[in-house]
Amino acid sequence: MSAQSSGALPSLPGFFSLIELESVGSTNDEARSRAENGASAGTIVWAKQQNSGRGRRGRAWISPSGNLYCSIVLRPQVSPAIAAQLSFVTALALGEGLQEFLPTSVTLEYKWPNDVLIDGQKLAGILLESQIGEQSKLDWLLIGTGVNVASSPVDTDRPSTCLRQIGMKLSVTDVLAAYIHALSTWLARWEKTGFESVREVWLKRAIGLGEAIEVRLPNETLTGTFEALDTSGSLVLTTPQGRQLISAGEVFVQR
Ligand code: BTN
């Protein structure tokens, strides 16, 4: 794929169907409503801008036009614990989709649980939301993804960057196509072989692995060494009190 900005609507693997919107509150909310009304797995809701984009941990995701905002409806017949692995699948799809465009001078990393970083700064975020149906299996799951293509918010606590800032003149549709093609590959791999191959590839680019980190939880902050990712995707933290398995939180690398 060329690194020139094309802007044309992307051709996508057959499983996916694209709904293109000019503006929306949140693509996750729009996708949720469509999923509840029977939208099939593979439906992608893509908006040029969002007026009330949402991030993890209740934060706002500022969404001016020029960046990628999309949410994908999936209907995996798995438990919520297994479905959580899809955040790593998505991070790999974003990373590998973008990798082909990136100059070799930049470093692409993954931050637990599901951020994509360039040179230590946040480029993309992922928000999974789901509805449990019968027998504790998922009815639907949404993968919401925001990629900073043309701009990024100013946040000194969580520095971010965008593709334009590192000299990449990609259009939103270039990024969308690269992401969805890589997602198609990684979803198939995850369905066929499970989490192990995902975990292995993700860990190769995990920021802070083997280093001192701080993990902010809703009611406390833990410090320790980022030891590993367990077989379910939880972060294994070694602390003076022993090993802790963390399934949700925010990581800060202490360098
Ligand atoms: C995070 O890193 O906090 C997750 C950010 C997820 C943002 C995306 S943009 C598309 C989708 N719609 C939303 O309202 N949020 C997600």
C-alpha cells in the first residue's frame, strides 16, 4: 500500500461492511444501538468526527475531524473473560496495519492493556464494550478505536502524538483499510489458535516489560515490576508483597 494520502473509500475483506457517518456522538453508542437492532458481525461504524467520544476509565476522547474513529460489531461466542483478549488482538492489528507505513526511525510499542504508542507517546486507543447474552456468552461486542492521524490532544500526564507529527501524510481511509485488513488476519489467527500467539507477539513490543511500573487502579496505586502477561491477558506485577494479577488499570512506566 502506498504512503500517499488517497482518501478514497477503502475496499475491505468480505466479512466487513462499512457505515460511513459525517458526525456522531460516539461511534460506540451508534454501533451499540445497531448491534441491539440486529446488525451483523463485521459491521463497522466509522464517523469523521465525534461530539462525545469516550475513552477508557470514563475519560472523554476529543474527536475533531482528521482522525480515525470507528467501532466494529462482533458476535464472538465466548465468555467475557475470553473476549477481553480481543483488545490485544486489536492492538496488534493497529500496530501491524500501521507498521508498513512507519519510518524505521520510530518505535512502535503496545502499552498494557491496549494502547498503541509511537516513541512512547499515545497514537491510538481501544475501547471494548459488550453485552452478555444467554449462558454467559456474549451477545455482541464492540471494538471502538481512535487513531490520531492529523492531530492529538495536549495532555502532559499522558503524552500523545499523531501520524502527521511524525511526518506521515496518510488519509483516515488509508489507516482504516490497513487496520481492518490486519484485524481480519489477527481475528482469524485468534479464532484458530487462541491467545498464545497474540500474547507472544504483543509482548515483543510491550512497553515497560521487566521494568519498574506504577499501575493506577480505581482506589489504589501499585508499584512493582512488570513481569509478564498471563494466559488471560492480566498483567503480572511483582511487588514487595508478592505477585499480583491485574485485570484492569492504567500503567505508567517509571524511568
Ligand atoms: C482509550 O484509550 O481511552 C480508548 C479510546 C477509544 C476511542 C474510540 S474513538 C471510536 C470509539 N468511539 C468512542 O466513543 N470511543 C472509541
